[in-house]
Amino acid sequence: MQLTAPATRPTGARPTGIRDTDGMAVASFVLGLLGLLVLNVFLGPIAIVLATVALWRGTARRGRAFLGLGLGIADLLVLVAFMQADSTVSWSF
């Protein structure tokens, strides 16, 4: 009786860990871009963390991860700029 799956994988298939890091890089880019418009106090740090983890694990999409990291930092900078302009903790139009 075998309790684990066989160690073989289809030819040409990439390991799951690499696909996960590629997904993290793309998610950090999307969340960073979305964070420029809404919820930047939440989406900015999430984009930074996802991009950092994706880069640390060696993603194949390094450009997307760096863009996600830059956009996450930009989210926080936009938040700070609007907080300074309004003298409040959050910003609104």
C-alpha cells in the first residue's frame, strides 16, 4: 500500500514552488497597481511582502516582482503625501 504520490512529474512541467513564486510576483504587481487607487494602506504592504518573498525564492518574473515592489512603495508614499496634505490619518477626495 502506497500512501504518497509517485515522485514523477510530467515532462516539461515546472516545479510547484516556481509557479507559486511567479504567481506571487504577478499578484504583487496587480495589488501594487490597484493600491494606487484604493486601500493603499493595506495593499501597499501586501505588495511589498509578496514581491520580496517572490524575489527571495527566485522567481522567473523578476521584472514583475520589482514593479510590484516599486508600486507597493509608491502606494505608501502616496498615502503619506495625502496624509500630510489633509492632516488626517486617511485621505479622501
